[in-house]
Amino acid sequence: MNITVFGKGNMGKAIGANFEKAGNQVTYAGCDFNDVLGDMVVLAVPYGAVDAIISAHAEELKGKIVIDITNPVNFDTFDSLVVPADSSAAQEIQKKLPESVVVKAFNTTFAATLASGQVGGKEPTVVLIASDDAEAKQKVKDALDGSPLSVLDAGALKRARELEAMGFLQISMAARKQFGWTGGFAVIK
């Protein structure tokens, strides 16, 4: 699969590397990207940068699987999320891209756990995903088959609210040094 990753930071690189390990072709995009978008597009940018990507690439995003990894944290106060309480970043993105399929994924993991494939050096890294499109979720899972990550279906896109709250809690705990950025929450099956 051809995958475009918007964002060249730690998360974007770790996500892209896992897709590459699984045999996919990955292109990294910055704000000046003018190439053809892949079949799957990863928004590995802060939530505040998403609107600029949507504005610049709305037509090209039609019909694509758009993976939202954002945690819409209020970075001014670091004590709340910036989306309505009955919504999520993923649901807001889906409203703006009605002809795309949005999948929430990777927001409950840190870059280090994605890169190593382990949480705290002990447990396998599990990527929780949510979407209203079962076929899109399967395509994301298939695109990661062959990487050290496993994928667990968290349900419909409305579950992105809980995933974002979980991501925010994990970020805030790591920022307060309750555990390191190589640790975090693990899913034990």
C-alpha cells in the first residue's frame, strides 16, 4: 500500500517505519507537499495543524483512508481537550472530510513504544483503532501486518472520544513523570 504521513516528527517517523517494516511504501509530507497522496494518509501532526492540511488537500483526500493520531490537548493549560465534550478530534475531522474514511489510531501510544514495539520494555505495543468503516479498519490492520505492532478494534468512530481521553491522560501522566515516554498504558490480551 502507498501511505502518506503528514508529519516528520517522532510519531510520524515511528508510524511510517512500522508501515515500512510491513512492506508498504511510505512518503513523508510537510506543509509544502504537492505530490500525489497515497491510498492511506496519516495525520501525524498536532490537532491545530489539521485544518491547514485539510484546506490544502481536501480534494485529494476524497476516497482516502485518513488516520487521525491527534490528541486535541489544550497546550495552553494542559488540563483539557479542545473539542466539544460530546465529540472527538476524529469526529470533527470526519465532518470536514465527508468523502474520506477517518480512522482513529496511534494516539494511545508514544513514539518510543511504536519504535521499539514494546511498552516499558515488557509488553507488546497495541494500536487501538476506531472507525465507522470495518473495511478501513481491516486495511489499517493489514497494512501493519509484519510490523511488531498488533491492532485491536476499539469500535465505532464515536469511541475516539474515549481513546483521546486515554491518550490525554497518558500524556499528562508522562509529563508529570509518573512513568517515562517509553512506558505508558499496555493492553494485555
